[in-house]
Amino acid sequence: MTKGLAVSTSDQHAAQHLIIKGQSRLLEDVQAIEDLDRARDLFDMIEDQQRMMQLVQSTSEGEGVKVYLGAENDVFTHAGWSMMVAPYKNADNNIIGALGVIGPTRLNYGRIIPILDYTSRVLTRLIG
């Protein structure tokens, strides 16, 4: 994904890796200094690999796309931003990575969630 956040991990027996792309696109929506401060906080969180791995691991609870809406949850606590994460699995049905998108809470969820879900399912089929 080139327009959002891509998160990927390897299987549990090898080292975990995190791939992040498209952070600069988050700044396209910044309209005020307050928004810029919130964007800086968000970038700090994105750079915290341990916290991002926690987000990826949280996708194991349930199926499909997980949606985090701003400060309404304990994992992704950035007011004004939302995050959607969809896991992909290996042949043993173990989560080996996840794809995600971060943006303002007014994102077009009806468009993004099906794309994330479809892409994670395709990756699962290709890897499995």
C-alpha cells in the first residue's frame, strides 16, 4: 500500500519486522497548528515499534478488519485519528502480519475496510 500504513511481521520463530509507508500523507490533512501537534504525537507513536507490534498482535482477537477510533480505545489512543488493521495468515492459520491504514476519523470507512479485508484475504491465500 503506498497511500497508508503497511505493517508486516514475520512468523513468531524469526525476528519481527515492521514496515511503515506513507506517513507524510498524514500531513496532507493538517489544517492548523493543533492538528500539527497531534500529527507529531501520532508520528511518535508510529515510530514506537513495540507499540505498533502491540497493535498488530491485537488483530488476533477476532476475524477481519479491526477499527480503532481515536481515543475511544486503549491500544490506539490518538484523538482525531483512526486506524484500521487487517491480519493475514499462513497455511497453519497463524497471523504472520497485518496491513493497516491511519487517517483522520472522518475517513471513508465504507471504501477502505473492504479493500483492507480483500487484500489481507488475498495475501493469506497467496502465502498459504
